[in-house]
Amino acid sequence: MGKKTVMYTPLRVVNQHATAIQEFEKARALRTIGGAEDEVSAAVDYAVTRIYELNGISAGQKLTKAEENRVLYQSYDYAIATVVASYWRKCKQVFTFSKDFYEMLLDMDDFEIGWSLFDYLPYEAFYLELQDHESVEGILVKYTKAPTRSILYTICGKAGKAQPINSGIVDPRESASYKDFFETEVYCSKANMNDPHVVMVKQVLAFVLQACMYLCAKNADIEENEVQKRIYRKPTTTIKDKFSEIQKWDVGVRVVREHKAAANGSQKHTETSGDRRRPRQHWRKAHWHTYWVGKGRTRKELKFIAPVLVNDADDDTPVVVHK
């Protein structure tokens, strides 16, 4: 027998939720949708039925309070995954992040950014593919701009493992700013922080928001994947959910390459320098920079500033120069 082909992760999610997606799209067509929460509500009814089936629970069976809460939580999680997969399969956009760039974005601690900048995301739905992550293949993302901003996300575990899909919603109305959300929801919550799974989910969520910001940046380093480019066929009105319908983009390749080259160069320079009193050098983390543009300076643009080598004499050595 030949080697079994493992289905590409976001297509696997679409396949697992195929019937749920059909039911959601029928329900969505019959009601007025006012935002992400309304869309999730349109998917919940079938999700509850499916969660009952998966847990071996029959209709009308009496449940304990704990069992009811578990079913509701799993149903909401399943409904979000259904909504996100439904939107992603229509455009099939994938942004690939290397482990190095993933860690660079996570290392950033500058969050004085307005939620409105998410309006510049290139697509309504997309998949963030993680290379070499120990437990996560990637994250499906759906952004809603109006009537209220929100991000639906589904964290996709490794195929063949008992890693469940974790889904959720980022609602800016619940926090005054992007920074507030990070401080209260991602970094400072102590609940279950001894649970490795909870820690992993929070870390991945931090990456999702940073990655979304990067995709909005004016100087984002994004190039179409050369291998996928040769087989890509834009989906027609009849969606077949084939791998060839996927368009892939490599993110941050040049940033990482130039950062590594600069780091290696600075190390060599330090080792061969005869000036023992040369000021100690250190790396300034990558950070965001916003600036006003347009007539009357009425519109904000976001710029990504790569890590920079700095010494005590305030002599900055830029690592990456974007023009």
C-alpha cells in the first residue's frame, strides 16, 4: 500500500465541518446578520446537534450542570470554526510564517496601536501557517469590520494528534485598546497558567494579533510562494476545495534573512575588534510605528521596524531598511 496522504490542515477543517458549513450558509441566508456574534449564532443550532452526536448524548437526555456547560462551550467552539472555515474556503489565502519570524513577532512588546488599523487587512479570511511549531499547524482567521470590529479565530492542531481545535473571538469592545487586550487577556491572566495547553493558546493568540498587524503594515515583507504559484488556480464560482485553489504567501523571509546576516556580522566584528573600550552592543526589539498620511493627515499607516543593533554611544546600526 502506498503512503497515506495527509490532507492540508485548513482543508481538513473544511472537510470536517462540511455539513455544518452548508447548514450555516442556509441559516445565514434566512436571517439578518449584524456582525460576527450573529454569524456564530446562525451556526450554533447545528453545532449543538453535532456535539451531542460526538459525545454520544441522545436528544432529551438529562445532563448535569457541568455537562450542559461543556456541551455549550464545545458547541460555541464548533460554531466559530464553522463560520471561519466557511469564509476561508471561498478565497483560500494562506500566509506562511517561519519559526524565526513567529518568535520575532512574539518578542515584540509595543502595543500602542489602534484597533482601526485592522481594517487594512488584505483579506476578510485567511490562514496563518506556522512552520515547525510543536503542536499547532496554523490558525484560521476571519475579520469583521462592520458594524463592529471583531476577529474570529480557530487554532488548528497537528493532524493525527489528540490536539483539539480551539476557537474564540476577539472583541475590541471589551477592551479600550489593543494594548489593554494584551495586558488583560493574553499576558496577565493567571487562570490555569500552570496548564501547558492554556499557555500555548495564549501564546498563539498573541501571535495571531501581531501577525494581523504585520499584514496591515505598509512595509510588510510578503512574497507569493514560488512553489504554490505554479499550481495555483483561482477558485471559480464552483468551489472544489482542492489544494490547487490555495494561494500561498511567504511572510518575513527577507526580514529574518537580513536580521541573521546582521547578527552574524556584528558577532564577527565584536570578536575581531581590538578596541576593548568599545561600548556594549545590544539588540533593540522589533516594534511598530504609526504615522499620519494623506491630505490633512487624516489617515494612519502602520510600519514594522525590524530589530536594530544599538550600542551605548547611541550609534544605531539598522538591520533592515525598507523603502
